[in-house]
Amino acid sequence: MSYLFNCISIPLVSGFWFLTTAPQAHSAEPLPLSTSYWKDPAFLKSFNGSYRIEARIEPNLTTEERGLLVEIQKLMAEGKRTAALEKLASSKLTADSAALTFNLGNLYFETGEAEKAIDAYKTALEKYPSFRRAHHNLALAYVRENDLEKALTHLTEAIRLGDSEGTTYGLLGYCRLAREEYASALQAYRLAQITEPDVAEWKAGIAQCLQNLDEKTEAIALLEEVVRQRPFEASYSVLKANIHLDLNQPELAAKALELPYRLKILAPDPTLLLADLHLRADRKPSAISAIETAFSSAENKPTTQPILRLIGTATTLADWPLVKDLLEKAETEDSDRPLELAKARYLIESDEDPTAGVEILRTLTKEDPTEGQALLALAKHLAATAQPETAELIFERAATDPAAAYEAHIELARLHVSQTRYADALKAADAALALNPSESLRTYREALQTTLTASQ
């Protein structure tokens, strides 16, 4: 499972004619495009080159339009962005000009009015359908609004009209990656690298594609380059750690997370992943230190999933004090069903208060009679406390939940074996095999069949 949180930052729109305002970065998480990219020399070169006018793909400017844009330029240079926007929006020239409407969209985009920017770009394209930069910047606005399907349409059209900028292909790769079209995304990212070979974001994007195309060794090699370029952007190290985990390399995963952890830039969730890796490797002091760090901020707490993963590891090790500590740290005013379930399991399995644990389980099963995990936990307890008939009924209920069905059938098989009901155990094993035909389960079924035959 991957523990990443992908976000994207968007550059300032490209190409105010006659305006030389430098692009500003927008705050966002760095994968797959980081805030650093918009300050990268490759991007700035591309941005500055977009001021050229190409008659085949962009509308010509009249003398009056040029004059108005010069006035807008002066206002922008004086920092009067609002006044520039109002002047352009109120001009009669703008209403009939694709070029001026495009620049109005740019101003809206820069002032954070994405919806108005989108409307302006669409209007410019209605007036001049082959306006390449309007397609490009409309795509940027759509990406900013996380409407990647519409962004993809206009990125593709910009490329059809001759746009070959690395930014365009990189965003195309991002949109394809979001659609899980990994081969197409990989091609787009590699095209982005042709003109911007050293941009870290494209390398990271390629690595994500390679990870999903099962080319993980090459993905790691690329990410090592990216981490050297961007050591203070933790998400690249987190991605690298997850790929190491895909390759069953937990020590290398821990090593990848150690750098941002020591730099104090690792978010709480991957910090708990690091704690989990330390705990599994019998480095409990390091695990405890990481846990304390993960929970140290009152504003930025870990999410439920990595807490549950760590509780699962501690439970496997029967480290009940650690489980209790994690449950107390994770406790909130709002009821969290998965954490309540974990608490019930802890109370029962640690033998601290089985009665209270069972009461929690009964409450959870009443609140949602169809949720399999709580039913499984309750049925296991009933089976372990010599209540097989009731346990069997609850295991059967749990088997109706697809998320719990496999484990429920396995537990039913075990329960039936404990009652020497080998034919019923065989049926439960067959049901489990239909869901997950693993080799170990096949071997178990063969043993059941042999036992059944011998008992007849």
C-alpha cells in the first residue's frame, strides 16, 4: 500500500503580452510537481519564451489593443494589479478581442479567481479556436481546480497546435497518471524531459509510472537523483520508501525515510511508517522516538490508517503497553469506528478487560450489522470462549461482507475442524479458495480432504 499524498501546484499563467512580471509559486505538496519547479531555470526559460506571437495559432493585436496592454503593463509594474484588472475588464476593446480576453483571464488567474479565469479563456477560444496559449492556460486553470479531465482535453489540443513545452507535457503526464494510464503518462513525462532533462518533477513522475509498471529498480534509481536534488522535499523520499516496500526491502525503506526524519521535515503519517519499520526490526527505542515525534504537534496529527498499522504490529508482538499508549494518543472526542474496534481487540487479547472489549464489539455490530471486521472480532472471541454455535452464526454474517469474507470462511473452516466437522470445513475452505486461491490454502484444503476421507 502506498502512503503518499499527491498534490500539484500550478504556475502562474504563461504569457502576458508585453508584461514581464516574474512567475510566482503557489503553495502545495510537492508530488508530482513541487513548488520548487516554478522557480526552476528550465521553467523560467519556457515561461519567458512564451511572449512571442505566432499568427497561425494566436490572434494579432491592433494598435489600440497594444496601447491598452502597455497601460496595463505600467499598472502591473506599479503593483496595481486590481486597477489593471478593472481597466482591462471595463474596456470596450476587451469585449471583441480574443487577445485581450485572454490577458483578462491571466489577471483573474493570478488574483486567484479561477472560475472567472476559466470563463475568460473559454470566451477567448470561442473568438479564436486555435489560440494555443489560451488552451494551455485554460488547462492550467482546470488543473488548479482539480478538473483533470477538462485539463487533459485542452493540453492535448495545445500540443496538437504545436505546443512542445516541457511544462505542457509534464502536466499531460500528471493528468494521465491521475487516470492510472501509466504507459501514456510515462511517455508524456519522457517527452517533458526532452526539453527539461534536469527537472526533478519529471523524474519523479517517471518514477511513479515505473513503479506501477513494475519497473521498480529503475524508479528507485531516478528517485535517488531527485532526492539529491531536493533533499528538503520529503515526499520524494517517501515515494522511494514505498517502492522499497513493494520490493520487500524494509531496511532500505527505513533508510530512505531517515533523511527527511532527521531533517525534521517528515509528515506524521510517514513518520509512523518509519516507527513501524523500526518496531518490526526490533529497534523499539527508535520506534518510540518516531512515535513521539509523530504525535508532537497539536495541529498536525497522524491519520487513522498508519496508527492502525502500527497497532497491528505491536499487537503481533504482544507489546500491550505500546498498543495502549497508541490508543490513548489517537483518542479523540469524535468516535472513530476503526480505532474503537482496535481498542476492543486490545482489551480482549491483552486480557485487560475482555468484558469491556466484548461490549464495544456488540455496540459496533448493533450500529452496523453488516460490517465484517467487528463481526469477525466478536465471533473469534465467542469461539475462543466455548460458544461455537453463536460464533458460527456470526462468522456466517461476516462472510456476507466482501471485505471480510475470505477471513470469515477461513475462521469457519477452523471452527468446523475443532468440532471434527470436516465436510463443513472443506466447504468453507472451498469458499475461501474461490476468493483467494493461494498455494498455502490449497495445501490446507488437501489436508482437510485427506482427514475427511480417513474419517469416513
